[in-house]
Amino acid sequence: MDFPGHRSDDFGGLFLTYTVYRLQYPAEFAEASKRLNIVYGGVNTVVLLTSSLTMALAVHAVQAGQRGTARSCLGGDGGAGDRLFGDQGL
């Protein structure tokens, strides 16, 4: 299965791009960091981690033949997605 390697390539490129820009524009990054909302970012991080957990639990439930549990987990995942999109005004 090639999926994990593929993901690390994608994220490796993103992190490399971030690092290059951060090194080229340190003043702009410093100014932008003053505008960050730590609470908002923290809540969104918890929602994303919860969404990942509920999706992994749903996959496990499907593999174990537990359709009801899978539906509940997917419902929780959908709720997390609604929360993220609602916060961003989409």
C-alpha cells in the first residue's frame, strides 16, 4: 500500500515551501504571528484531531461489522466538518 508514502511526499513539499518562505520573509511572518488567535486556532486543532479520530474509528467499526457504530462515528465526523466550515464562513 503506497498511501502513507504519498502523504509524506505531499506534506514534505508543504513544509519545505513554508520553510523557504519563512526564511525569505521573516518580518512578514513576525507581523502575521501577532494577528493569530491562539484560542481559535487551538479549538480548530482539537476539532481536526477529533475528526481524524472519529474517521479512524468509523473505518475500524466497518471492518468489525459494526454498522451502527460506524454511522455514529461518521455523524460525529460530519459534525466536526460542519463546525470547521461554519467557523470559516463557508
